[in-house]
Amino acid sequence: MNIYFSGSIRGGRQDAKTYNQLIDELKKFGDVLTEHVGSSEISSEPTDREIHRQDMQWLKEANLLIGEVTTPSHGVGYEIGYAVAMGKPVFCLHQKKEEKALSAMLNGDPAIKCFEYAEIEEARAIIQNIFTNLQ
Amino acid sequence: MNIYFSGSIRGGRQDAKTYNQLIDELKKFGDVLTEHVGSSEISSEPTDREIHRQDMQWLKEANLLIGEVTTPSHGVGYEIGYAVAMGKPVFCLHQKKEEKALSAMLNGDPAIKCFEYAEIEEARAIIQNIFTNLQ
């Protein structure tokens, strides 16, 4: 099972620790191709062209995409839109925050399953349910 | 010429006035299907499912997508990713701001042409150039 985890990089890193916790949970169910998204240090060495080429390759190899969509991000949105266009299963998790509503393009897409969570334990349970229901 | 203009709604409306100015410029070159993106009042009446269905219909009818990508937005990213996957021409404009770098997925995608601008006049000139070079 190849998992593409998508989280904000340049849109803002305030949820990086959560990404790392979600990736740890996802690793119980398969290979997380984009494990660096949860890292406390993101290498700035590759060029944008190289990052895009590598991420698109991983996206094509992935069986599904899991996005953490609390922090708005063009890159996360791009990966989700492309994954939906390719017919890949897409699941989005977002934290309950009063000031930010989830994008209508994610929440309104019948091809995307969106889940809200408050605590990390709740997010772990959502991930476990996603993979239980896949089988 | 059907133009899909993409700008942040729920990601943040701080650039709404700029969207409106860009849409006014774009209207010289074709029909802007998503003119409401620049409006000072966004109707909250349609459900997210209806918003997604309508926007996807417009995206399919569009000859090209122009995105204003200064404010990070999942919806804008989604529309761009989907448009690229459909093989539509995509052009992104973003304001020069030191604190925010453009997403590598946009800047690194050879299918997307990205332009940086400081003043609205510069953005208008970029739009004029885009349409001049299309012909």
C-alpha cells in the first residue's frame, strides 16, 4: 500500500508536528512516500522543478492520498485536485477551528471523504477506520 | 474565450480587491466564468456540493485558468491541479512578498506559467501579454 500524505510546506508549517504524528500512524498501514512532509527540517536543496517531478511521480505510484487540510496550501490543493482527476481515493482530515471553514472544493467534492478532528487520538482513529474500510 | 479565474475564498479574502481588478482586466479578453470571486460579498447560499459542481462545470468549459496565488488556498490549488490534469493552459500571478514563497508544486510545474508582480498595473500588463501570446 503506497500512501501519499499531503501537508502544507510553504503555506505554513504550524501543523508540522501533527503531520509527523499522522505519518507515524499511516506507517502502520503502508509506505508513506512523502514522509518528509512531517519532518522538522525540510531540505531546500532540490529545485522547485525537481520537487514537482518527484512529488508527481509519488502521486502516480500512490494507491491513495491522505491530506491534512487545516492550514490553507496551494500545493496540498494541487495534489488533491490532481489525485481526484486521476481517480485516486482521497481522504482529508482537518482540525476543528472556528475561524477557518474547509474549502468548498474539498468539502463539496463527492470523490473526497472529509473528516474533522479535535485531538490527535481522534485523527488516529479516523485513519484506522479509513484503512479498515478499504479492506 | 472562456476564462476561469481562481482566487482564495475561504483561505482568506485579503486580496479580494485585487481579484476584482484582475477580473476587470480579464473581461477585455473573454468571458470570466467565475466573476463572483472578485465580489465584495460572496453568497453563502449554495451548499458546498453545489459550489463544487458549478465550479467544475465552469472549469471544464474554460479555455484556460488564471490563478491569483498570493494567499494560500486549498480551493485554488485544487482547481489548478485539476486544470493541469485536464491539459488546460494555466497561468499564475502572485504578489512579491518576502514572507511567502510560491508553492513548489505551482512554481515547479512545467505546465504552469508563473508571474510575479508588485503593482496592479504590472499585473494588467502580464494579463495583456498572456492573451497577446495566445493569439
